[in-house]
Amino acid sequence: MLNRFLPEQAVTTKHGSETAPLPSPRFLPQILNERTVFTAMGDGASTQPVSLSLILPCFNEVQNIENTIRDVQRWFAEDAVDGQIVVCNDGSTDGTRAVLEKLQTEMPNLKVVHHEKNQGYGASVRSGCDNADKTWVAFMDSDGQFKAKDLRRLLPLTQTVDFVTGVREKRADPFQRRLNSKLYNMLVHVVLGVHPADINCGMKIFRRSIWHTIRPIYATGALINGEMFYAMKNAGITWKETVVPHYPRVAGTPTGANLRVILRTFKELWRLKRARNNAAKVAENVAVSLG
């Protein structure tokens, strides 16, 4: 992969964190022009466009979804990405469905999955990932607070790990949402023992072959990220993180600070914790029986 943009800092972790060195000079990007093509990295590597499915979970984003999809398509064209867009419309009632159906008539690489009723952010991401076809799968919020081109920051790190997550460099959200997120991060760190810097950052990429291992079972809401990191911890999957920009929301209404969403997250966290404890007891009983 040819890297137009090397991350300023990256962290890799299995059961902790350590600073990862920057790539050596021979891996520095060859900036050709504004339409640089991602290629396979390494000496003597041949051109190989990135094969990527980008998942966009979507609930009542009629004011944002078309701009977000066109932004993704522009990045695919600029960097010659072999790209697929998968939008999961999570029971929208504001005209989002009609916009998506219109866009499908002009975009053959756009796949749309519809939930007839709202099932939650996590369920939407999961349905989208279930329908991904490419080698790599990324997901990104569809409200315009992330830009597809910033996946350039994550892609170089996929040379050494199968999962890369973003860390919002300067979060463009109201104080209450930032506070809720900080408290939630602390809670998940304690309960699940996972330690990403920004667990719910809405920009991540992973190799599709690990989806069956990290696919969430319990989370249908915001806990989906915590459950994925917990699954990676248990499976010994190494991951990295790097900073990404976060942009102000210019239209629509966020739902992350909704009381119902918060209560659902606590309920799912309790279920996951209880399942973890039950699994540990089963493992202990098996060990004792085997003597």
C-alpha cells in the first residue's frame, strides 16, 4: 500500500499498550500528485488497490447521508480504492430510505440494508459488516463528523495488524457528550479490561477474515466497540490506534446522549460481564474435572 499520509503516532496492544515506531524511510509515500494510488507496501511490490467495504450505519440522517456517500465515492476515486459502500438504514422515518434508493440507481457499488424497525447503532454496524464483500472492512459514522479520506491515516497500520481504530484528535461534540464518553470509557476499561484511548471512535478498519471472531453477540447499541475489543483481547488479536480528525455536525440530531441509548448500553454491559463470569466458571469446572 502506498501511504500518502503516515500517522503521527500509533499504539499497538494485546493486553496493554506500547508506542509503535514510525515506518522506515523506504516505506515513505511516493507523492505522485493529488490522485495518489494506494499500493502494496514493500520492496518490489506491484500495484494493488485496496479492497475495502465501508459500512455506514444510518438512522434519520436525511440531511447528511447523501453528502457522506458522495464524500466516500470521491475518496474511492482519488485513491483508486476497490471500494464498496454498505449503508445500514436502521429504521429511519425521515426520508432517508428514499434518498438511499435514489442513490442506488446511480451507484452500482452501493449496497443498502434496511432494518424495518430501529435496532440500535451496534445492530446497524453488525448488519453492515455481515454484508461486506471486500478484503478489508471499515465503518464510519454517517453524520459527517468523519471524512472517508482520513482512513488514509489508518491504512498504513494494516500492514502489521488486522484491526486499527481511530482516536479523535479533538472531539467536536458538546461538553455533555464528551463527559459521557469519558465516563463510559472508564467503565468499560474496568469491567472488560480493555484499554483503547477512544473506544467509541466512529472510525475503524479490520480484515474481514477476523469478523467471525470479533462479531458482537450481545451489543446492539454503543457497546458494540467494547465487545469487539473484549473479543480481540480473548482471541489474542493485536490492534493499533492512531489519531483522526473529528468534524462538527452541521445538520441533523445526534442520539448518542439519549437516556434510552445510555440505559441500553449499561444493560448490555451487564449481560456481557455476566456471560464472561459464566464462561470463566465453566472453564474452571472443566479444568477441575480434567484434574
